[in-house]
Amino acid sequence: MKKIRDPLRQFLNGIAHDPRIRPTHIAVYMALYQHWIQNNFPMFLLVKSRELMPLAKVSSSATWHSAIRELDAYGYICYMPNFNKMSNSKVMLNSERVTTGLTPIS
């Protein structure tokens, strides 16, 4: 039987001893995780910050973008921003990142 990777479990285990993580990071990750579930677990999430910010209880786009970029830099997600306001950015949760062999950008 194939082992199912649970990105939330991996995230929670990862942040347990990571002093860089703030409540905003957790809120943004949880919004992404909920979006992932609602969209039937795609490898890549198509996201617009304005749609997920209210779910994460983040009112500042600067705060949202700072948190999502840091989650990428710390290896919890793979974030591929799209600077065209009419298009979506892509996010891959860490379990998919581990499966596909993608590594954090240094």
C-alpha cells in the first residue's frame, strides 16, 4: 500500500522547533492547506492572494507576500509567483515537493 504524505503533519512537525515561524506563517499555510483540500489535492495550487488573505486573517498584502515568500525560503512550500494580477501564482505544498524532488531555492 502506498504511503500517503500528509502535508499538514509534515508542516507541524517541521515548525515544532523552527524559531523563524510566526503566527502569520501558520495562518497562511492553513489557508493554503484548506484551499488544497477544497480543490481535491492538486499537485499545484493556483492562488490569488486577495482570495486567500481573508481566510488567513491577513489584511495586508505586504504581510501575505512576506509570509508566503518566507515559507518558500524555509522549504515548507514551493511558491512560484506570477506578477500579472490577472493570473494565478502557483504553490506546491511540501509533501508534493518532497515527492517530486524539488528543493528550496537558496
